[in-house]
Amino acid sequence: MEYTHSDTDLIKQPIGYWSWAAYKAVIDRTRAALAGIGITQPQWWVLAQVARADTAKTREEVSHLLRNYLDTGPEVMESEIDTVISRGWITEDPEGRLGLTPEGRAFFSKTATLQAGLWTERHAGISDEEYLTTLKVLQRFIHNTGGRAWHH
């Protein structure tokens, strides 16, 4: 890969710009790929939470967990849960517990395969050690600036 600057010049580049550019590239690619099979990224998050749960989660649990993802917010997550239900991928019982339908299981499998391919694409030429260092450096930037990152 050819880099934009020499190492001497690259070390002087602003992290704010490059972290934003990386975020935008990853999110745009992910969302376009998901749209190609008919699902939004927040809908995927809902489907994955329900499909991967050891025990049934309630709507409130799923919404509360996901509302902080990429500043989505509670209103958007509630709407996305409704959409996933209306598409027949999950059900909601009277107590608010969410369950996967057979159609949801099949679509989850298809989407998980796509997500695995996107992971491989993003990580091409990047060792596990480099990836780990990158995440630790980004977390240190967040810490050093008084920011707050959250992920389960």
C-alpha cells in the first residue's frame, strides 16, 4: 500500500481527521453492503443481539444496549426493533421478550456471512498485533481527551 505521506510527515498528521476518515470509510462500506441485502446497520445490531442471546432479551434490554452505538439514540432503536419485527425476523411476546423466527435465523446467517466477509476485507494486510495496537491507541486518545467510549 502506498501511504499519503512519508513517515516523518505522517507522524505530524491530525488524529481527528484520520480517525474520522477511517470511521467514514468503514461505516459507509458496511452500510452499503448491508443495504445491498435489505437491512440497515441498526437492524443488523437488533437481529444479532436476538440471534446470539443465550436467553431471551426484552425489547428494553436490546434497545438500552444498542442506543449508544454510533449515537443512534433510543427513538431510532425502538423504530428499528419495530422494523425487524414487522419484517418477520423476530417476534415480541407480551412480556417484551424478543425471539428469532425461522426466517430471522436464515437472514441472520446470511447477514453474518456478509459481515464476516467485510471483517476480512477491512483487516487485509493488518496483523492481529497491529489491530490490537490500533485499538489501544484509539482508546488512549479517548482517555487522554476526556472522552467516553462504550461498547459491550
